[in-house]
Amino acid sequence: MKKLINAPENVVKEALAGMAIAHADLIDVHFDPDYIVRKGAPHNKVGVISGGGSGHEPMHGGFVGYGMLDAACPGAVFTSPVPDQMLAATKAVNGGKGVLHIVKNYTGDVMNFEMAAELAAAEGIEVASVVTNDDVAVENSTWTAGRRGVGVTVLLEKIVGAAAEAGADLATCKAIAERVNANGRSMGMALTPCTVPQAGKPGFELAEDEMEVGIGIHGEPGRRREKLAPARDIAEMLAGPILEDLPFKSGDAVLAFVNGMGGTPLIELYVMYNELARILKDRNITIARSLVGSYITSLEMAGVSFTLLRLDDEMIKLWDAPVHTPALRWGM
Amino acid sequence: MKKLINAPENVVKEALAGMAIAHADLIDVHFDPDYIVRKGAPHNKVGVISGGGSGHEPMHGGFVGYGMLDAACPGAVFTSPVPDQMLAATKAVNGGKGVLHIVKNYTGDVMNFEMAAELAAAEGIEVASVVTNDDVAVENSTWTAGRRGVGVTVLLEKIVGAAAEAGADLATCKAIAERVNANGRSMGMALTPCTVPQAGKPGFELAEDEMEVGIGIHGEPGRRREKLAPARDIAEMLAGPILEDLPFKSGDAVLAFVNGMGGTPLIELYVMYNELARILKDRNITIARSLVGSYITSLEMAGVSFTLLRLDDEMIKLWDAPVHTPALRWGM
């Protein structure tokens, strides 16, 4: 196992410690229970929090800051955080206007966020939740009942974070979040596996001439294992199911998000973006906004995912609103 | 060779095409000769350009935009661009106040930028050049006479770009660039090699328990091949030679830049940042500014480099100034 770490059991805490120093102007890191919280919390607004297993950086901790998340709860690598973390984070960000939980659809995350929401409610905090489930690759999976939550989560956290920052109330934030999830679809693939530090060996294997199409962000199986193919064919394999599922139609305006899985160089992401842009142009779908980079990752896995979000004017306005987090920043 | 590409010989052009669409608000891409140029060029200021082999993305094309570069010339992967590219870019950004060439110290780059500068001068364009050579790992290397130019180049492009944007003249821009280069030092290491697409196989090999310390950004040999070590030991191996070289002293304020080589997940970069912060604290060196991410890469190589830049007040002000490029953005 080749990793820049000290001991496998300390990776998450040490990375959090590094984040705390590197971004001391934006965030505070609380340990035991572990959560990352926006500087100066609680703010006079709806609190927006998320969380999930570590190993997907910069998601979610890298999205804590002005205009996005108020807190993030990192679990062990590829392991749900525990309710104590979500409860502590919920209390830390509650400014009296309620707290929205953004939950990716994985069984452990959903269960633990639900428990935290009940505990918070028992303490008089109003909590609403949204569950993302945008991955069109599989209907059920090793880790989920129903579809997995993937790339749309990043976009949703930005858009809803902007709404909360602008003063939207909890019901409005929840409604916008549900609209974003309903209008977004994703699918990913991998060229190589990844290794959970405490496991010490890859979670699966791929031959030198193989790739996994429809893979999940924990390396869980996708639709099928295939022979390696050119970028243009891979782009079709990912974009096709996404476009058919919603379905996206001629005349739609979308946010096109090409995401690296952690070990993918940027030059390849731009090659893939070029292919996606061609596919969308052929279908008369306009790319109104773009995001290219590694934002929801699977440790050092090499691969790519596409996310398309059908935009309306309000979503565009909220996407464009200022944001200042470790991983996404503009307008300030 | 596992890559998200179509044909090896088309990778650079297709990635440039993707960038052109993804960042159409910021840049234009010109083909044959290939260069990326800031929207609306020339601007009424000193033009700042750079260039070098591709495979180091986002450097340099990702740094074209307001407050940083006016143009970038991408060569083939790990191959210097040709003088025609630099000449065309120089002419495209020349607003009558002269053009600064930022050149990393590699033999091909230096030679071709010199030739382009002479050709531009013959057409009446005032050109000044700065050569970065911040890599303390080796005094000479496969690809250079003298030290290699690495991470400081990123910081220098930001700082000098801000100076040019603020109206500094060519001599002032060159002087600031030289001051940044003189006060910055870097060193890197790799856990895994990388494969140039047209070569089809890794440029070197590393056993499962080996790493290369002091490696260059093309995979060229470093100081030594060693057994894998914990993050804290690797941090000492990189920071030690950097700190001794300038030397950095108790009381210095630095910009600490922890850079991923392309295939390194962010969680590991934060573990390494945490180690670097500890080392600096022990020596009473203050981290005044930070940058953590993959900004000067070697395709899919897994590894890390440290860059430390000793800051003065003017450098801090220029670092903090607004920038809007595909890869670095703040203040706007």
C-alpha cells in the first residue's frame, strides 16, 4: 500500500488537523466527536450540514464556509459518521432557524442522520433532511436501498448553501434541495481500484485492459466490467444513461460537472469534458455552467464521473452567488 | 496504459479544446501554433506569459486570466513548446508595455523562450525573462543545466500577475519575479511513476516498497531511491533540504505550498500539510499563507512536493490580490 500517511488508523484525524491549520480563516475542527464547522457558527440563518465517510475529499469538509455548508461530519474512511457527530454539528450550527441535513443515500448515512435528527428534535431543534440519490448506474447496490447519492450532492450543497446564506427559511431550503436532486443525474467509471488504509489492499481488482462502468464512490460494483475504451466511448457510456433517465431534452440548459475520482489527472478530465460537450451539443442541450475537477473522490481511484443538472433561473442565480470554502471559492 | 484519452497523439489538443469550452468566459484557445490567451487580449498592461510541456496541468493554461497570466504555451507532453508558440503568444498579449516571459529552467524551454524573445524583439516588442530554478533536490539533472524550476513557478505567476494587473512596468515585474524566485525553494517525491501517452509505458519503475525522493516533474531521477516511509519522515526529507538551502530562519513568514503530483488524493495532501506545519512551528517559522492542492503535476504520478516562499509585505499584498483563472480564483 503506497500512501502518504503515518498510521492507517490516524489518517482521518491527521488530515483534519492539517485542514484546520491550512484553512484557519474559514473553519474550526472539533475532535471527539469529529466535525468541521464554519468559523463564527452559529450564524443567523438556516444551518446546512452534511457528512459521510472520509476518502471523498474535498467533499464534505472542503465545502464548509460562507455560502455553502455550516458543518461537515467525517466518518472513518468509507464509513458513515455516527449520530453523535451529526448531533454535535447540528447543535453547533443551530442559530434558531433550523438545520438542514444533506444526506447521501447510503444505508448507514441515512440511518445515522435520522437518529441525529430525532435527538436534535428532542432538544428542540427543527431539522429537515434531504437525501441525494442521483446515480443512474444501479437501482440498488451493496451499500444502498435505492440509488446512490453522488455528484449532485456537491452541486446541491452549493446551491442550497447560497439559499440559506440569502435568508431562505428551512422549508424553502428543503424544497430547493429536493428540486436540485430531482433534476440531477450522475454516473461514474473507474480505471483503477483504491485501497482503504485500514484494509491495506485494493477493494477490488481490475485487469490491465479492464474498466468498471457505473462504479460507486466506494469502489462498489457498477453495471459491468468492460475492456478499456477510448474517451469518446466512455463518455457515451456515462452520458447516455444520464440523458435518458431524467430525461434531458433538446433545449435544456444544464450544469455539466466532470469529476475526477481522486487519481485522475486534470488533462484527462478536460479530454472527457470535450467529449461530453460534443454529446450535449449534438442533442441541442446548452451547457450554461461547468465544473471540472476532483470534488467527490474515492481516495486514489483513477476514473471519472459525469453529473448533469438541469438548471432553472433560480438555480443559476444561487450557483453564481459568492462562496468561500477551502475547495470552492468565487465572488469573494 | 490506462488513461481517459482517445489517441495518444491527440491528448493535448483535445484537452485544450475541452478547456476552451469549459472556460469560455476567461480564455480563448488558439491552435497551430497552440496557445491559451486571456479573453480580450491585449490588455493595457505588461503582458505575462509562460509555457512548457503539457502533463503538468493546471500549470500553465489553468493560470491564464485576470491577475495572473495573459497567455500560456503548452508543448507536447513533457516536451518544450516551440518558439513559434511563444512568439505568437507574445504578439497576442503585447499591449505596448512589454511582455514578461516566465520560464522554468529546463534546457528546451530556456532555449526556445530565448529564441522567441529575440524574434519578438526583432518585431519591436520589449521582452524580459525570468527563469525559475527553485528545486533543491539536484544541482544539475537529466533535463537541465542548474536547478529545475518547479513549484515556485505557480506562486511567481500569481504574484507577478497581480503586479502587472496593478500597472507595474516591465522592469518592476521582472524585479518582483526575480525576488520571488530568490526567496522560494521546493522539493518533491513520488510513490508511483507516470506514463507519457505516446510512450505507452512508465518512464521509470518503483517497487511496491520504494519511493523516489527529490524527483523532478517529468519523473527524472531525484536524490535517491528509498524504502517507503511514514508521512512524518517524508515531510522531514523534503522540508529539511528546503529549509537549509535558503536558509529559512526563525521568525520568517512563509507561504507553505503542499502540491500533489497528479494522482495524489487530497486527504494525503492534508496529512502532509499537517506534518509540514509541525516542522515549521518547531523552527518558529510562521505560515502566513497556504496553498494545498495539485497545481504543478506529472500526469498521474502519485507523490507530493513542498514549496516554501519567504514572504515580504509586498508579496503578501500581491498574493492576496484578486485572481480569476480556471485553477486559481479569489476576490472576484
